[in-house]
Amino acid sequence: VLDSFKKKICARCLCVHPTRFFSLHCHGCDQVYFCSQECYEQGNHHFSSSTTSSKSSILTPLWICSALRKLATLKKVDRHEKSVAKLVLLIYWQREKEQMSTLSSSSFEKGGNDNNNDKENADIVILSSTFEQVTALESHYNDWSQPVKQDWYRTQQFLEKQLVGKYDNKEDIMHLISKIESNSFGIYLNDNKNKGEPVGRALFPIASLFNHDCNNNCEAEQITEDQDTLEQFEQKEEIVPDPKNPEQVIRRYYYPDVFSQTRGNFRSMLIRTVQQVNPDDPLTISYIDSSLPVSARRQKLKQDYYFDCQCARCINELSVKKL
């Protein structure tokens, strides 16, 4: 989640506050906020418990807290690079949690939302993702030009210092950055104010396995919180004097800064077909705006994803142009 939206979006379930901000947050880093006590308790694992000589337990901020706090004040790094660096830190933190946990599931793809209606989702196959799946994604770091590598140098230095002892080779960090650049999905709000502008980024490793086709037979959709549910269970009402007429009162509706329970859907990625698919047909999505002209599409794919699109639609449109 971008720094400018960190108070508005729950760091665990990615629920968006409809009007204001959330108040529950990690006191170790002050960089992640939560929508509810449930999300706070489940997601706020940035502290470890240590014991003093008097056998009293105290909470000690972990490395992730320190790293996130330092990243927030890092100078001469734009918000795009900061968002990538933040995801790198959280991915390594996720790996530690996987190593510490006896459970194999993770919260990259799905966080385990108990609010989902089992009946509605009966036909949906839910897949979780792991650190191993992230590392299996394709990196294009070796294809980067020297100027592009130089642009990331300051971010690379910062991450190397924060992740000492957590990577085998310094280039592992840059390969992970490249994987995020080529495989991450933007997080968007369903409002007019921020329409078209991402408020964060997320990795869905399994969704990244889908190949591109300009005539894609599937589409990827992030599942957001149910606004009707928010209005029904979280919206509050208060009666206040009418500022224009003190003798009258008005009803005002608002949302509290702490919800009664987890309300987000963890931005699970739903892949659905958009056309008839035969049993042997590969499932594909579009990495770009497929409404663009063929030359613009291929240029965008080459620039961002390092391949020349050879899908049937591109070949057909190119042959027509030649005629």
C-alpha cells in the first residue's frame, strides 16, 4: 500500500475505509494500519516477545518494523520505487513467517477471509501462494539496460542493508525487484477521486502464470469488500444540530475508525473466462489494454514484459497492415 493511503487501507485484509481513516496500527513501525481488532491481532506480528532477567515479557520490534520505518523516510527515491521496496521487505518477512509457521498457506494470494459465502463460492477453486512461488517467477533483470539498473541503485543499497543475512546473493534482491516490476498487479479504489491511479501493488504468483494474449479468453479481477455489508454493519448514525438552523437537527452517517470485524476480502484475485474455451485451449489474460492498436500493444509488451507478441490477433493485424 502506498504511504499516502496506508491509513485508509487495512494492511491485512485490504479493506478500504469509505470516508476517513483507520486508527489501529503497528506501534513498532507506524507504517501499517488495520481495519479491526481481528486484523490487528492476526496481522500485527511485527513484534517478538523477549524475556528480561525479571522474567517479565516485553515486546521488541522486529527487523521489519525498523526497515519499514526507515523506508518511509528514505530520500531521493520516488513512490514507485518505495512501493516495490516495501513489497520486497514484506516478501522476505512473509518467508520468515512461513518458516516459523507449521502451516503451508500464506496471505499473498488469499488471507483466509471468514466472511465469504461458501454457497456463492462453491464453484470457485481457491489457491494460496508461497514465497517459493514468488521466487519461481521470471526475472528480466539481465535484460535491463545499465541506466535502468543505475536508477535502482539507491533502492538496492537500502534493501541490502535491511536484508543482511536474508539473501544468498546481492543480485537476488534485484531479480526480485524485476519479478515485482513484471508480475505485480496494481491495487485500485472503486471511487472517482482515485480512478485509474493505483494505491498500492500486490503479487499474485499463480495469476502471473497465465500467459498473455491480445484476444484473451480470461480476465483477472480483484475481489474487494462488499459495500452493502459495510453500510449494513459498520455505518453509524448520529443526530447533530443543523448548522444552518440551530432549532433543527439532522441525521449524519459515518464510519468508525475501528470496524467490528474483518471486512476486506484480502484482494483475492479471481480469474474467470470471458469467452468459450475448449478443453485443450490455454487460458490467457491480457497484460495491457487490449483496445490499443497493434503497434502500441506490441511496443508496450516489449517495453514492460520483454517479449514480441506473436498472438494470432497481432499476426493477423500486422498482415493486414502490410497489405
